[in-house]
Amino acid sequence: MAGQRGAHQLSADPVGGDSGEALGLTAQVVEPISADRVCGYMQQVLEQLAEALEHAPNRPVRNLDILPAAERSYLLEDLNRTAADYPSERCIHELFEQQVRRAPEAVALVHEDEELSYGELNARANRLAHHLIALGVRPDQPVAICLERSPAMVVGLLAILKAGGAYLPLDPAYPSARLRQIVEDAAPRRLLCDAAGRAALGPEALVDLTVVDLETATPAWADQSADDPDPRALGLSPRHLAYVIYTSGSTGTPKGVMVEHQHREPAALEQRRICGIRDQPHAVFLPRSVLICPSMSASLRCRQGGTLYLVEDAPGAGSAPWMSLDHTVPSAIAALVDKQAVPASTRVINLAGERLKADLIERVFESSGLCKSVRSFETTTYSTWICMPRGEAVVETIGPSDRQHADLPSGRSWSAGAVRGGG
């Protein structure tokens, strides 16, 4: 090779003078790459360059296609062969009900000094679900829920699903104006709330809503049946909506994203595989932001016999033998690391929502027994992820494409890119 290593990731130099008989290539890469692949890229570029010079001399060099056909097929087709078997004819809550039948006495939920078994949680949700059905909840209808983190929140979510509705999560910590905007846009007819939810929404937003207060001491549904509602009698199928979630609005007006039951289970099973979650009880810390998308953790953990901990901070989950911190933003984990408050039993951290820096991953690995970190990006909750085991704290790009939306080669040496989702 006649080329010299410089500031560029790929350089080409003629061998044997200006009329060289060969071309020398130097490629700087993080991981080993075969000479065949490098030569394949170069051949593709030269062919594209020759074609452009003949037919489109004004074409910018950046628009040349550098991917050989075989690698394009690998990136766009082979890597996307992710089909897997899953219970496609079951709704989210039906998978929870299966776990209830397997172990009704197992602890499903812990909040402060209160514990609920799977059987108790299911019975509470069923009574409320039958009440919602009597109020007229039907499949695909949004039902708003605005509650502080509590067992009532989980009961309410399950009840809405069991009644056939699609829950519309509203965080009482959000500004009232934003909550009212979501309610006006989604137009739910019914609201499950507590005092905090009422205050956050304000009296004007409640005028056209049937309000179900989950804090009442004498609930109207106390005498309802504790049996599971029959989805078939309700006309409910996995192709109906499970929830409607609103975007942050960072790129404009918040928009409602509608997610069906059938989309949740494949994502939950894939997260289980990625995170190495075992078939045994374990704890999960749910931060406040989990109200934005609570069904992932609830369905994933509860269908496996796990225990859901609703706590204000990670240390509040106690000394569980196997813990995961779910739906946590990097800034929250950074604060825990600063306080040396990441529980030693933590084995998986699921991070999303903010830019993740490599130095934070290294600090987390140094401060706890963590064995795996997963960075995710949202479509149906998560569609793209990076798993970073201990000793491999490198933040990569995923499915890279450049600003012209041209696909780039696989490998860590390519840093420019943007995530594109489709399906």
C-alpha cells in the first residue's frame, strides 16, 4: 500500500507514479474489515463516478452510491428478517390474566407498604372494568387516565384494557394547558383520575367528561363481578387500540400515536430477549415518565411473574435479587450515579428519550453490578436499540444513512447518520 494514514477514514493513492499501475487504499476502522469489502466499496464508487462523468457530470460526489448490491441487500433485507412467533390472537391484558391463573398468590405490585398479589390486582381491575363497560366504554374508544403513581394507576390501566378501551395517559405533573390540548384533540368521553388529576386538568376540562374518581372511599364498582370480562362478548380483538400516546411536541404540535394490542407483544418479547430477562420474579423501577408508556413494563413483567415496584427513586425498590430500571432517561441515571444510588442488584438499565454519551455508560458500569444497558428509540415504544454489555461502552449509530438519505455501509467507522423508521 502506498497510501499514508491521515485525517480521512479512507484514502486512495496511485502506485507507481502519475500513471500508476495500481491503486493503494488505506482504511481507518474501529473494527476489522475485510479487504474484499473495502475493494467492493471502491469498485462501486469508481463505477458510479465513471457513469456520472459520462451521463451526469454535475452530480455532487456526495450523491454517489457506494454500496454494492450484495451489501445493500444485507442491510435492508437480511438484517430485517426478525419475524418471530408470538401469541398474536391475545390482547395485552389476556397475557396478564394467564399469569394470574398460573400464580394468583404471587406478588404483582408493591407501592410503599402496600402489596397486591396477581389475584388481588386482577380482581380490582375486573370490577372497575365491568363498571366502565356499564358506562359505555367500547373497543377503540380512548379513556383518559390522569393519576399520581399508585396501585390505582395500574388498576385503572388494566381496567381500561379489559373493558375494551384505549387508555390515554395524562401525567398530572404536565402543564394544565398541555393536558387540556391533548384532551381536546383526543376527545375522550371518560376520565379516570384522583385529586391530583382533577387539579391538573382544571374544572373546565372536566365539563364534558364522565369522571371516575379512583380515590373514592365507596366506589360504585365495589359490587361488580371480579371475573375477567369476555373479549369476544365485547367484540375486542388484538387489532383494536390499546392506547393513544402523545408525542412531546418538540418538533411542533403534539400528535397522538395510536397503538394496537397486536403491536405490543412482539416488542415486549423482543425486549425480554435483548435484556436477558429470566423466568423468575424480579423488581423493576418505574420512574415518573413511565406513565407516558406504562404497558411495556407492566405487560412484560407481569406476564412473567415479576414484581412491579412503584417507587419515587431506585433505592426505594429495596434489595431485590434482580432489578431492571425501565424507561429511564440518561440524565436521571446520571443523577443516580452522582449520588452512588444505583442499586447493586441492578442488572439491566433501559435508557431512552435523550442523547446517551459513552462516558455515562462507563460511569454506570463502574458504580454498580450492571451487566447490560439498552438504548432505545421510539416508534411503537421501541423499534431500534443498542445493547451495551460491560466492557463495551461505545455509543453507535443505528441503521446509518446520511443527510441525503443514502444508505451507508455497516460498521462503527461510519459516524454520520440519522435513524429512519418504517413498516
